[in-house]
Amino acid sequence: MPRETIAEFGLEHLQILDDTGKLDAKLEPKLDDAHLLEIYRYMMLARESDKRMLNLQRQGRIGTFGPSTGQEAIAVTTALAMNDEDWLVGAFRELGARLVRGETLLGNLLLYNGCEEGNAVLPAEKRVLPINIIVASQNLQAVGLGYAMKHQGDKGAVVSFMGDGATSEGDFHEALNFASVWRAPVIFISQNNQWAISVPREKQMHSQTIAQKGIAYDMPCIQVDGNDVLAMHVAVTEALDRAHAGEGPTLIEAVTYRLMMHTTADDPRKYRSEEEENEWWEKEPIKRFRGYLEKKGLWDDKREEALLAELKAQIDTDVKEFESRTDFKVDAPFDYVYAEEPAEIAQQRTEFLESIGKEANHG
Amino acid sequence: MPRETIAEFGLEHLQILDDTGKLDAKLEPKLDDAHLLEIYRYMMLARESDKRMLNLQRQGRIGTFGPSTGQEAIAVTTALAMNDEDWLVGAFRELGARLVRGETLLGNLLLYNGCEEGNAVLPAEKRVLPINIIVASQNLQAVGLGYAMKHQGDKGAVVSFMGDGATSEGDFHEALNFASVWRAPVIFISQNNQWAISVPREKQMHSQTIAQKGIAYDMPCIQVDGNDVLAMHVAVTEALDRAHAGEGPTLIEAVTYRLMMHTTADDPRKYRSEEEENEWWEKEPIKRFRGYLEKKGLWDDKREEALLAELKAQIDTDVKEFESRTDFKVDAPFDYVYAEEPAEIAQQRTEFLESIGKEANHG
Amino acid sequence: MAKLNMVQAINLGMKQEMANDDSVIMLGEDVGVDGGVFRVTDGLQEIYGEDRVMDTPLAESGIVGASIGMALAGLKPVAEMQFSGFSYLAIHQMEGHAARYRSRSQGVWTCPMVLRMPYGGGVRALEHHSESREVLWAHNPGLKVVIPSTPRNARALIVAAIRDPDPVVFMEPKHSYRAFKEEVPEAEEVLPIGKARVVQEGSDLTVIAWGAAMRTVQKAAKAFGEKTGKSIEIIDLLTISPMDTETIVASVKKTGRCVIVQEAVRSFGPASEIIARINDHALMYLEAPVARVTGFDVVTPNFFREKMYVPTVERISDALNQTLDF
Amino acid sequence: MAKLNMVQAINLGMKQEMANDDSVIMLGEDVGVDGGVFRVTDGLQEIYGEDRVMDTPLAESGIVGASIGMALAGLKPVAEMQFSGFSYLAIHQMEGHAARYRSRSQGVWTCPMVLRMPYGGGVRALEHHSESREVLWAHNPGLKVVIPSTPRNARALIVAAIRDPDPVVFMEPKHSYRAFKEEVPEAEEVLPIGKARVVQEGSDLTVIAWGAAMRTVQKAAKAFGEKTGKSIEIIDLLTISPMDTETIVASVKKTGRCVIVQEAVRSFGPASEIIARINDHALMYLEAPVARVTGFDVVTPNFFREKMYVPTVERISDALNQTLDF
Ligand SMILES: Cc1ncc(C[n+]2csc(CCOP(=O)(O)OP(=O)(O)O)c2C)c(N)n1
Ligand SMILES: Cc1ncc(C[n+]2csc(CCOP(=O)(O)OP(=O)(O)O)c2C)c(N)n1
Ligand SMILES: [Mg+2]
Ligand SMILES: [Mg+2]
């Protein structure tokens, strides 16, 4: 065997509803109206929640958080394509998916107010891991969950989200390799929003796509227009079907854009232009999907108005509840170091409570 | 853009002299006789050194080491294709390359006897890093060296060796990504010897080749018969030419086989069969290359005998020198923690020297 | 009762726990067919299959990160790092996740897993194969750090570690793997994590140690006791974190003198924490400074010079002398 | 002389060293155009170009491993970890290589590099953004660990770190980044690594601290001194490792009483090592146990409860009282 091509790999891109509203009818998934409307509702809820949180943050009522504005189609469509038995593993920019899976804005407000209570809103049975901040590290947990499911004869799958920058970490690589060797039912979704804080995709990687990184593991991989609800639905459903059928992992690159700042501590004007942002506002997912619903006769201004009012009321309730919470146990950190409290920690708790002039109360 | 192939990647395999001795004359590199004979000599030196070291280890005269028997073509051919300004970064199974670059068996004996002196034989100017045991971590150092060369306007390149198992580590991925983004002049050579201790390639990765992992970084990549000196020479030379010309990194998968134990602490009979080993003995590089030399009229039994005698003498000299060394400074570890000795360490040195009944001597 | 070495004893404990509890699974580099490079998992794959005793790809963060996911899903992973020297590739998973899930979620999530690793000197191997860096784990609340010293306590502690509801770093002194045998009962034995053990009572001086140093301490103490007639109390720490202050303090209050023997480099080692706790609770009982016999503050030398680094009977005897003579 | 905050002061030191020495280069996540998320490298890329101030891919081991290679090749890399909470992904590179090259090769290879990282509480950010784990670095011989406390010493120490022939972990107390300004001379200033500083002389009690805790200590000591008339000596450690035992011991011999304030979790923290050294050299001078005011042994809480974790003026005052009253 001399100099000879021994393998060839192709890479596909999927888009169904383009940014001008043009639909590829052959590829259009058959989603019932209720499902379509639910997607729209949750995208809007995520978007409106971002706005409110930004407001609260600017007033100092919560701490730093990372908005997901512009990326809602990926998180929401995916979460609504999943079964309840499927695990959701996120980074920190999938608010829409969390809301779909039962997290509340209240939980998020608590979390972004620096309260661990925010991660204690959903019971473990709901299979939604808390946000993961160590970039890419969550992917390995997703593989472990996936292996456990397979091992326990559980039919579910795991969806693991990350950003584009996350693909540079060693943990990304180790996770994809483990998943492929173990045939673990994990769908890795890289939200390629073009930026990792101030670093553009082309300084993050030399490859033209993230999807092609799947080839390194002989893992099915595809690049999808992440601002296109229909394409996301099709790609995720295919991957979930494969995972549920025991056919192993998939890598999805969902192309999108981080329309706002990285987190509220960041100022994008330091490193990118308003023009670039404006171009991407033209392609953002909610407007595009609303056009699709309108063409289907499922949406109009009146319904939009009603939805906005409803969401505002829902958000108001959570914010009010958040602001009225006073039941924060000041010595809670001592409670959760270990299942059983070691003597040293008990003593430190006493020391602490005495220092703030309270009685020891091991509640 | 609907469901559409947006990229295609091909993967090549290179073999010039096959394991039956058949030569692809169109691909045959034009190497002068001296170069060919040097390759043979260093492969034999590495092979004979392995035998002697194994002997010494079995007698307890040195500690654990990992033989490179069967993989000599990769290390030797590569090192002889490099320039003196090129950096050699190894793992721990490239004895042949080290010998080419000026390391002696003496240095290796010292090292495998647990003496740091073994890493102090070559001056830094020789551009050969000491062996690297933390699997895959050396690849990042190679990238740093490569960047530094580029930055300093140095024309050289870096060759970084690793195994097949090494490709699973996060550091492998980070190194290839950094190298591709920085266009660093680094040639990554994965010696795919089919095993990582007891773990076979197919449990290490799901991909059929290691070479295809380069696609993840849009990095030129190729699979080479690593037991074929001629193919190795061609592949490495191409990669070095690209690197020297400022065209960035390359990934080479060199297919070979670890004919002996992982290290002297390992027993392959626990996990693989003698038959498998015997099959690969048929493909081993030295015999194959000797056949090529013989056909060219460059080699015969007499020359073989002379070479063996010469190598034995050379090895004997090093072993004798090694066994006669007595100038080991017992408190040397205190000397090299920092450039300047902190008070605490000076005190601990005194404590140590007193404990062994010697005077403090900060020589 | 059979006489087992530490490798066999840990193997026995794990084998029995795998039989007791289907959710226990083992993973790591070469832990399957090969039974681990030290044979600690020998034979387990044959009994429990490839699904429960898994050879993983060569990636420490991968092994630990996947174990965390398994633990979150209700399995009880026992992951092996081939040598502690390579476990640092996974510190971010342990510090960042395993140690934190309980706190992060106020108890909604927990991470019961064991991270096993051989550590310390004694095998004439290459660089990175001889370090003692238990502090890198112990300084992280949320993790427990356990170090056995004999076959019997190793077996009883590995069982406790597997059953523990929190993540346990289980460091195995590889020098003691095959150094000696001990009667280990076939029937279940469990030792509590977080309790030190007084292995020899005495009244003149307390020696505290753990891991492979215990044997050196016992040798030194025996010779010293015979020569001087002094009565030495010996404490085997067994758990590094959370540390059993009570046993340490009670002993030092009784003896007034203390020598700590650790294989780790001196500065910022476990001995410093023990001294700090003696300072907190028994300072006024001290009749001499607490002595530290430790590895020196150097890069742990390769095996040719290992002996100069690791605490010896001589260095321990010197410290006993000095502390008693103070 | 200009009044600078710590961010500006470190920036000044690095800018001048880049001008002095072509081989100094900076790399890390967002250190280029963005000037670092805390703006410590602000403006440097504009002056020195993308080749010397490099935005790297998002990979900590990559940043550190590549820096080691650069150092081996004769450059002087100054690498930034965006937060110390993410530096653990690179411990194996520092423990396994940077700290060892000199020893490994008996001086043939050296690894002069600086690993900068903001650490500690104070920025109301998410998890992993508030820890103090200096011990994870300090317990590795071969590494130096430096922690400045004011703009002026930060500038003088970053210059020393860059010029140091060995690898330096430079931990920047992010709470002090913008908390206050200080006169910082434009002309070069260098402080020696390995020397603590007596910032206030006193005779009744020694307080030892470093980093952001220094300010809290100074506040507490001032109020306490005014109220009680006690004379308090304050030592700013500045270098955690190798530690300046001499300055500590001299002070404690003089005062006989000592309080150590550390933001790290208590167990296995730097304070324990300080106590161990006092034990070694000044035990018989102690009139009271050395007190530790520290972060508690808990998973560092998110910012809502950060105040309960970080040493406060009140807790320091309590410790001063108790130690003086003992
Ligand atoms: C291991 C690690 N390194 C650094 C950081 C700091 N950090 C938080 S988010 C981020 C950029 C992430 O970029 P990307 O993966 O593209 O996700 P995006 O923020 O765009 O959603 C960085 C550097 C971190 N959280 N974890
Ligand atoms: C990070 C790390 N993990 C584990 C080890 C232990 N170890 C040494 S060599 C080896 C297998 C290496 O396999 P491969 O990369 O294929 O190289 P080969 O030994 O076959 O040449 C392992 C697991 C190590 N040295 N470093
Ligand atoms: Mg991004
Ligand atoms: Mg191999």
C-alpha cells in the first residue's frame, strides 16, 4: 500500500429556515402546533428573563451573569426535543433549556445573587445538573452519566452544552474520546457564538468548523444553523434517536452569535464592532421563527402582546418572590461540606456563630 | 444552504518498502549511501542498547526502563532527517533519536539508575529535552519551543514524539490546537505501537486512525508505515520542509509495534498473545531495511558482524564507565531547587548532612 | 483468616464490596485485564465483567470527570490513578466538582466516589513515581483523604471509603504494597474514616505518622525504647482529612512531647497542620518543640537518591533523642 | 510618582519590563485586545504587538505548558490564569515540569516564567472566582509563591518575579485590585522575593498576614491599638514560599504572641506552616497559642455568604483579645 487515500470524511451543514425567512419545505420537520408554540413561548421567556436580569444586575440587586440573548433557539429547541429521562448538562448559557426542564427564574436569581439555594430548586430526579463554570469540564460528567444510563439499562440520553471556546480545553477532547470509545449516549452541542469573551473563533481554532472535530473520534457530527429552530430540531432529534437506540454519541456545532456582553462584567466595545453585532441581530432566532409561525397562521401581534403580558407577570412573580426571601441560613456552608459533620467543622461553626453573636444551632 | 456537504477531508497512508521487501520505486527517496548506512547503524545501536539495558535491569544494576525494540525506524530516521537547530522533544521511547542527537548510552544508564546526572549529559544548546514521563505533556512544551523559534526568527522546527495512548490526553488536544492556531513549526509524531501498557488501540480510541485527528485542527496529517525507514524519511522530510518554510505544524501517525514489554516492570503475557507479537516480528524495521541495503549492495554478513562487534565495544565502554562512576554528590537534590538557596533549604541540608555524619559542604 | 499483603487486602475489600453492591464499579488505566500495574484490581474484571471493571483511555481528567458523572447518576465509582504523580491532571475535577456538589446544591447532589492512587517512594521507578502530596487533596474541604498503613486497615478502610457518602481520596503507600503480610479476616471489617488509631500506648513521647512511614516509626521506636527504656506512644493517623484532633491532642497532653514523621516535603505538609492543632489545644502541655521528620524541601529525587529524602530510622531516632532531651 | 491602584501598578511593572527586555512575553485568555478581564495587561498589546501579548485559546494547561517551552527556549513568559480557580487545570505542568526542570537536569535546563493569577474573594462573581489556595502551589519545592498586598509592592514584586531565574506563581489579591491607590514611583523598584516586611513595629503581639487580608488586619490593629493601647507588630509575608522564617521568628521572640490571618481555608493552610516554624524556633517564647483567623473549612461559599467566610475586623479583634488575655 503506497501513498494512498485510506479514508474520506464529509461534513454536512443543516439549515431549513434561513435568515430571510425562506423555508426548505423538503426538510421541514412535522412538528405539531402546540410544540411550535411552546418553542416560541420559551424562547420569549428566556429573552425577557435576560432583560429583567440585566436590569436587576445594573441596579446591584444580583451579581454577574451571562445573558443568552440570541442563542435561545439552541437551548429551547433542544430541551423540548428531549424526553424527561434524558439528562441536561449545561455550561452557563442555556437559560432557555433550564426553564423548559422546570427550573424557575427564581432559582436563577438566587444563584446569580450568590446563593447556593439557587442550585437546590429542582430535585435530582429531574436530571438537570447545576450550571458548570469550569469550561468544558461538564462534558466528562455527561459521559459518566451516559455510561451510567447504559450500564443501568436506562433508555435515556444526555445532552451536554458548551461554547465554542470550550472546544479548546483538554476536557472537551477527553470527553469526546471517552464517549466514542464507550458508545455513550451523549449529544455534545457546541454553541458556536463566535466569541469566547474577547477571543474570536479564528483565534480559538484554526479549523473552519467545530463540527469537523468529531472526525477525530469517528463520531457523527454536523454543523447546524443554531438560529434556525427547525434545523436544530431535526439535528437534535436525529442525534437523540441514535443515542436512544444505543448508537452512541454525536457532536453538533450550532452556529449562532452572542448578541450581548459575555457577562455583565464585560464590555464588548473593547473588542468588537457594533456593526458586527447589528449584522447578527438580523439573523437572530426569535424574529425568524415568529415569521414562520405567522406564515402558518399561528401568530400575530395580538398574541404577541398577550404573551408578553403573561411572561411579564410570571417574571414579576419570581422577582417578587426572590426579593421577599429572607430565610437564608447564615451558617449554611457548614451544613454541606460532608454528610456527617466532623468535629473540626462543628467547632468552627461554633466559632463563627459566636463571632456574629448567635447561639450555635446545628439545624 | 440546506443539508449540504460543506467540507471533505481525505487521509493518506504512506508505505514505500513493504514488509515483504517490495519497493515502490516511484516513491523511493534519493538518500545517499552514507545516510542509509547511518540509519542502519543507529537502529542497530538502539536495538543492541535495549538488549544490554534489559540485561542490566534483570541483574538489578539499573531500574525500570521502557525498551524501544521494534520502533527504531521512527526515532532514528526522524532524527537523521532533522537539522541540528531543530529541537527534539521526546516521551520515553525514542532512544534511537537521542543517540543520533548525541546522547550516550551512559547518560541513559545513569538516568535509569535513578540519577539526575543522566539528564545533564548534553548541554542545552543541543536542543534535546530530557525524557518526558507525564504522558502527552511534552507536546505543549514543543509548541512553546516552536513559538519561541518563530518569534526569535529562528529557522528551525520542533519534533515532538508521543505514543498512541498519549493521544487520549487533553494535553495532546491542547497542543495540536495551539500549534495550529499559532502556525508553530512543530511535527507531532505519534508512535502508534498498538498498545498503551495493556490497553489496545481500539479501547484507546474509536477512530480507525490517529492521523485523522489532525483534521480537527485543519492540520496536515498522514499515516505512515513506521517500520518502513523510507516512508518515514519522506513523511518527516515533507513535514520538516513545511515547518522550516513557515507553513506550520503536521501530525504524523507512525504505525509500528511495541515488540517487548511496556517497561521492565510489565508482563505482556497478561494481556496479549505471543502469536500477535510474532506476527509483528515479521514486520520489524531492521530486518526489512537490511534487505533493502543488501539489494543495493551496501550490506552483507561480514559487514553485519563487524558492526555488531563495534557496537558491542561502544556499549561496553559506556557500561564500564557507568559502573565505575562514584562521584555522586549525596546532597545534590538541595543544589537544584532554586538558583539561590533559601535559608530553610540550607538548614535542611545541614540537618541532612549531620544525620549522615558529614560536614555541611555547600559545594 | 489469611495472611495477605496490602495489594491482596485492598483487592479483597473491593471484591467483596462489588459483590455486596451492584453499583460499585472500577475504572482506570490498565485496571482490567492487567489488574492494574500493581495488581490491586487483579481478577476483578474476570469476576465482574468489562462493564464493571473498565480499562479507560489514557486520560486522568477523563477518568475522574466521568466518575463524577457516574456518582451523580447513582453509581459508586472507584477510580484508579496509576500513580499519584499523574493525579494532578484531575485536581480541577476533584477541587472543582467532586468536593463541591454537595455544597453547591445544598445537598441535592452528592458525589460518593473513591479516587485510589499509589503514592510515595519505594519502587525504583522513574520520575513522578515517588511523591507524597496528600496536602494537595487535604486542603480541599469536601474531600476526605485516607491513607492506610497495613493490609488489615487498608482493607477495612477501602470498604469504608466505598460506602462513604462523600468523595474519598484513598492514597496507597506503594512501599507497603508487598513489604509485609498481615492476617486479614475474610469476614467484613470496616474502620471509621476520620479516626486515628493509637497503635502503641506510651507516656514519654507521642509519635504521629501514617502510610509507609508507620513501619519505619515502629522500628525506630522499638529500638529506641529498648535502648532508652522510654515509653513511646504511636499514633497512626489513617485519615489525613478530616483530621482526628481529639486523639492527637489527648496523647500530646499526656506525653508533652511529640515527633511527627511524614514522607511529604516538609513545608506546608500535614505535619504543619498537626502542629497547628497541638498549638490550638495543647500548647501549654508541650515540654519541647514538636519535631518534624520529613522529606526535605527539594524536588523529590529519583530513586538513586531516594534514601536521602525519605525519613529513616536514624533521622527518627535523632528526633526522639532531641525531643526527649530538650 | 503617580497614585495608582494595584491593577495599574502591576501593569506599569510589566510594561517597563517588556521595554527593558525583549524576551518578556505575555500570554493568556483575553490578555490582548481586552487587556485581561481585570485590565491588568491593558494597553500592552497596543505597545508590544500581538507577538508579545498573545490571546491564547481557552486552555490552561496549554497556556502553562507552552510557557514552559518558551522559557526553555530563552523567552520569559508571563502567563495569566483568568482566575486562580481555573489554574488547577495546569498544576501538572507546574508541579511536573516548571518546578522540576532545574533539578531534573542538574541545572542544564531552567524555567524562568511567571504564572499570574487573581485570587481570593471580593468581586461578587460566580463559583470558582473566590478561592485562596496558595498552598497548592507552595507545597511544591521548585516553585516560588508571591502575594503582594499594595500597589507599590505589587509593582516591585512583579518586576522581581519576571527577573527571577525560577518559576514564580504570582497571586494577585483581586479584592485589592481597585480598593485603594498608593504612590508608585515611575522609576524602577524591585523587592526581593523571599523577604517578609515588617509594616508596623510593635512589642505586645505579632500579626502576620498577606494579600487582601493585610488591609483588614491594619484596620483591626489600628482600632484595637487605639482602644487598648497595645503595641502591635504587623508582618506582611509577601512571599509565601520560600518563607522568610527569620523575620517571623525574630518578631515572635520579641512579642511572645502571634495572630495569623489567612483567607485560605484553615486546615493545611499557610498559617499552619508559620505555626510549625514558630514551633521550631520560638516555641519557648510563646506566652499564648498562636491564633489563626482564617477562612473556615468549608467549600468557599458564593458571594452572598462570602462575608461569613472571609476574616473580618471583628474576628481579628476577637483573636487579638484572646491572645493577649491568654
Ligand atoms: C477552565 C476555565 N477557564 C476560564 C474560564 C473563564 N471563562 C468563563 S467563560 C469563558 C469564555 C467561554 O467561551 P465559550 O466557550 O465560547 O462560551 P460562551 O461564553 O461564548 O458561551 C472564559 C474564558 C472558565 N470559566 N473556566
Ligand atoms: C499522565 C500520565 N498518566 C499515566 C502514566 C503512566 N503510563 C506511562 S506510559 C503509559 C502508556 C503510554 O502508552 P502510549 O502513549 O501508547 O506509549 P507507549 O508506552 O506505547 O510508547 C502509561 C499509562 C503517565 N506516565 N502519565
Ligand atoms: Mg463562545
Ligand atoms: Mg503505545
